Amino acid sequence: MSASQAFGRSQAITLATQTMENGEFMQTLTRRIALMTESQNPEATAHLSAYLSEEMTPYLAALGFRCEQFDNPVAGKPPLLIAQRIEGSDLPTLLLYGHGDVTNGQEELWQAGTHPWQLSQIDDKIFGRGTADNKGQHTINFIALDAALKAREGQLGYNVKILFEMSEEVGSTGLEAFCRKHAQELESDLFLASDGPRLNAQSPTIFLGSRGVCQFRLRCETGNGARHSGNWGGVMTNPAIRLQHALATLVSANGKLLAECLKAPAPQGLTAEMMRELPVGGNAGDPELNPNWGEAHLSVGERLFGSNTLEVIALGAGNITKPIGAIPNSAEAVCHLRLVPGTDLDNLVSNLLEHFAAHDFLDIEVIYEGGYNATRLDPTHPWVDFVKTSMERSLNQPITVLPNLGGTIPNHCFADVLGLPTVWMPHSYPSCQQHAPDEHLLASVAKQGLAAAAGLFWDLGEHFPR
């Protein structure tokens, strides 16, 4: 790299990180946090649309993007935005992604001095709904892109497209259909986005896909209505007991999957090697890990990133807060299967019904409620090493590469539908409390994110991997 190139790269990083000191980053994020874009709230329709039309469109237009807002393919659901900055039809193209919707604010549960719709900072923590998921993360990337543009005097040397959605927190409703319908407008060479957490606050991270997720509901209903437990107990079916025993055929008391239809191949080869030594947990704010939970013969990293898990996220029968002396009419469990490649997601419901029938649980109903398939880019793909090397140069420290995120993001839309090599560069950390009260972004991690993204956007202008 020539001296002028080195100076330009350094200038891009400086311009980006200075926004943490000169107030630009906080001012920009303050505006975005103030918009109550709760996609789970039916009364937030105007806020969801305004985030695209009144906040993102003018901001991106100032960076040279042509923006167009589209109706969601699913009627009544939030709109989407495609922004394009085309420097030349013969140049390669990078696709970026972000979402502006957030989960419910839960205002009454936040600690003193913080508020979901008002940005505040206490020590290293920047509080507000969406700071970590995802307003803070896409703000970092767009400020870094602006810095690279300024350092390159307005010409990146490649094209950039951005896909923005406003329904990620409700399952990215319509996103897959939108990508299929607008594949030509979204046609690109590489994909980069920021969502989810790093491995930990101290470890800059990239991940190459995500575990999939399937949400399904198990229901046992007798049709008897609620009946007095003394008058009818012992001679009629209790659906809560039936449901508990049905669940026990799926997963052990220590979280190990028992049903063959829920299992997937164990991680192997380079993927397993990458996962095996990953440090998980042990940092401030992290939960206590159970060494005997799940597939205990695997390392913690392999269990979190390379295995299927079944979690019961809600369970109910009767009224737990005001119980009455009656056998309930029905019992339900809402389950999350987190899945890795090799899982038969398409036939999950029929396989579960077959499993329950074999265990004499014909009274258990299985209701599919949505999900995404698992994705994982080959870790030897050139795009992976390019991003890793660029980040190492910018941050002067090792970069952790995860074959996939433990959680789930709509990566299948980009990897499978659009056929793109996908790398995610998260700017958050596992204990950011996303979806919970006191959601926050670490200022120190945000500054690293600004540096890493600005360096990467600069490097793509020097050599765009194909």
C-alpha cells in the first residue's frame, strides 16, 4: 500500500471514530431511538413508515443513494426500502442490510436514569431501545461508509445497495418474498451486515450465517372444559400432565434432545475446530452456564453454535396467578427449535406427529408458527478472510470467526434466495439486554465498530474480492 493509500485509510478511520467525540454519532442515534418503531405494536404503523421516509431516506440520499420505499408483499405489514448508490454498471456491488423496527419498549421496567425512547449514557453503556438491535449497529455502518466516502473524495470504486426492513422483530414478515420479487434490483456480489452480538465484549467477531429457528406450539385439549379437581380428578384426562410427559419424550431433564427428528449432524471438520475452543460466558452480566446441559460431550462452543437445541419458551395450563381448584381444559407449550444445517425443517411437523403417535400421544397437536432455515458460508470463502484481515489491520487485534451465530437472523434471504456470500460484523455483545429493559450499546464496542467498518469500506475500494 502506498503512503497516500495508507493515509486515506487512516483518514477514513479517524473521520469515523471522531464522531464519538464530536457528538455526531450520539445526535444521529438520538433521533433514531426517539422514533417508537415497535413492530409488535399495531399502533406503531406510522412510526415504522416514518423511520424509512423521514429518517433513512434523507440521510442516505445525502450520501448519494437513490431510495425507493416499497409495500410489504404481505398486506398490512411494514414497508421495506431499497437504496442504491451506483458508481458504474461495470463495477462490483456490495449489499448492506439493516432493520429499523424494535421490540416493545417496556418503559416501566427500565432502571432510573434510562428510558427506551431517550438516549442516555452511563459510563460505557449507551441506553435506549434499538441501541443494540439494530439502530445502533446500522448507524455505525452508515457513519463509517460516509467516512470512507469523504476520505475517497466521493468515489468508493464500487457500488453499494442497502435493503432495509421494518418487521425483523416479528419474523421478517414478507422479507423472503420481497427478495424473490426484487432479486434483480438487489443483485450484488457480496453481502455485509451487522446484527446480533460479538462472542464477548472484548472479542471483535464476524459470523458467516446463523442457526435456524422453528417456533411451534404443542397443544393438548380435552374438550371437557375446566372441571372440579375433586369431583372429576382421577377419572378424566388432565391435559397439563399429558403435555408434560409428551415434552419429556422430546428432551431430557438435562436438555439433551431425545427425538431423532429434532437432531442434526454433529459439527465436523474445520467448522468443528473453529467452534471447539471458543470461550463462551464468564463475563460480567453473563448467565451461569451448566456444564451438564444439552449435548454435554461437546464443547461449549459446539453446543452453542453447532448443535440443535429445544427450548420451551412459554408453558401454560389454567391460570397460574389465580389458580382455581379445577382440571384445566387445555395445556400449551411454545417451543423454539434452534437448528443447524442438516435438519429436516420442511417435514418437522409431520415428523413430530409421527414421533408422538409412536409414544401414544395422539392427543398432542403440533402447530407450526414460523421459522428460518440454517445458513453457513464456507469459512474458506475469500470474503471471510478479506473481512477478517481488514478488521485485524484496523483494530490491531485478533478477530474471532464464528461459522454461524447461535441465534437466528434472516440470513437465508441473502444466502439462499439471493445466492450471496454472507458475512456479519456485529457491533454488540451478548449481555446487551436486547429485547429486555435497559437495552444498551457499549461505547467502546461502537468505536471499534466504526473503525472496523470504515477500514473495510476503504479496503473494498482497493481490492474487491470476487
